[in-house]
Amino acid sequence: MSQKINTAIIGFGMSGEYFHAPFIDANPNFNLVKVVERVSEKSKVIYPYVQVVKNYEDVLNDKDIDLVIITTPNSTHYKIGMEALQADKHVIIEKPFTRTSAAAKELIDLAASKNKILGPFQNRRWDGDFLTVKKIISSNLLGELIEYRSHFDRFRNEIKQGTWKEEDLLDSGLLYDLGPHLIDQALVLFGKPLSVYADLRTQRERSKIIDNFELVINYSKLKVILNSGFLYKQPLVRFALFGTEGSFIKDGIDPQEATLKNYKFRNNPDWGIEPECDWGSYNTKINGLDIKGKIETVAGCYQNYFENIYEAIADQKELAVKPEEALLTAQIIELAIESNKRRSVVDFSLA
């Protein structure tokens, strides 16, 4: 392997353009060498030094490429991931990592046999609001946590044309799109659950996908509720935490995505910093006294994901986002689908 990690991105849709390329380009430990774009050459307009190729096989056959980032449609993640590992590449796979837990296990086993890094992409572990929630929980500010609510809401009341994300596919729909983010964050905080209950709905006229979901994940005393939908003109709160001593409520969404879409990543002194008007509020009791106030949101830092990938490849450091954790997320999604079919709670032992 060269001193720098020669990297290729397969696919240059929203994920490749905004969530991967800017960080690979800005990190001096990586070289962004190739981008796979079947139709356009948009990546070359932004990064004139890259080579645009039309087929991902051109990347896999290039012996100088060390790391492959897969941002293609969900249904291709497993196939391209397998082929990339077989070609002796380190691999990052966008969420959902794989549709099934069985497929995730196959990728994990192959990566281990090849001694290659296999990184599920979960940038939202570095959302500022989530980092703040982690800080609040670890500080025991609210006492024993009894309920955790996380919402990731959008408003799109018409069917978006020309995208596979609106097609009736096994791995399309919000449960596979935003679900992995919410599930992963809950698993980071609380680990493997006891059971899952899911309500999956198709609500928009002419919609072919699950466009609303609510998951209730049970941890004995703690109830975790994860929700997302396309018909929230006024979004619900992003996070709501309730404990034996108090509560924390957080509106708004981490600003990093919006900043990336405005191409304001490099040399941005305000990167990841949320304005005070979006800080969350708490109402709790400390030493017998009722206390209310706002908590400054921790600055988000998506770049930390890629720095960890570099350290894992170059220095054999532990992955921050492990493929086994993505397997667990896939198991939760499988249980959610089963729960919705049964209209009942499904025990995690069935995973």
C-alpha cells in the first residue's frame, strides 16, 4: 500500500458527492483517485484531478486502489462489497450495510479471511445532537433513563420520480433509508435489546414503499421509540429523553449536511457548530433542586469517521463503526418486518 490511501468512490449520487468525497479530498492521508459515474462526470467538475470511470470493475481491477467506498443503490451493496473484498480492497459500505443479517455475516467472514477493513458508514454517530445526547446520558443528568425518543422526519407528500428509492424493492423505503441511522444510534447507547415492535405504513397516495415507521425497542425498564415519516410538515422533536429525575428535549437537525450541500466544508471555522437557538433544553433535579436550562450542542464532526478509517488501515487501530454492529442493525430491521407482519412484539432471541 502507498503511504497515502488511494481511494475510489463507486457512485456519485448525494452520498458520494456530499458525505464521502469532501472528506477524502480534504484529508491528507487519502488520495481520491477514481470515481465511478455511469452517466455524468460531475465529480471531475468538483475535483478536476480525479479519473472518472464508467464501470466499478475498472476500480476493482486497479491494483493501486487501496480503499473502495460503495455508495450505489441498496440492492448492490452486498454484491459489490463481496467483489471488492475478493479483489483485496478495504471497503466502506453506505447504509444500509446489507439487506439481511446473513449477507452481513458473509461479508464480515470474507473481510476477516482477507485481513481487510470492512467499514459500515454511520456518519450520524458524529452528529452534534447525538454526541450531546451521549454526553447527557453518561453524565446521569436525568437520573435513570426510562424513555428515549428519536425522530428523523421529512416532508415529501408527492412521489419523487426517477429514483429507485420510490420503487417497490426489497430494500427500499424509509426503514432501510433512515432506519439504520436511528437504530445504530440506539444500539450505540443501549446495546442489544430484549424485543422489538414495529408499525410500518405506506401513507402517501400512490406510494410503493414504507414511508412511515415506528419502532418500539424494549430494554426492560427503558423504552426506545424510533420514528420517521414523509408527512411531517412540522417535524417532531429530534430527541426526547425522559429519566427518573428529569427530561431533555432537542429540536432541529445537525447542520453538517446542509453545510456540505452548500460546498462549505473546507476552511470553515464554524464547521459542525449549531446556533444557540437550536440548543436542547433540560428540566431536571440536582441535589434536590429543580434546575432548567439549555445545553450547548457539541460540535458535529463527520471527518472523525474517515480519520478512524485511516487509523484502522494504516495503524491497525480498532474500527469505530464495526461491521458486527451493522449486522445487529440488520437483525433489528428483520425483526421489525416480522413484527409488523405479526402485529405483535418479537423477542430478539429470534434474530
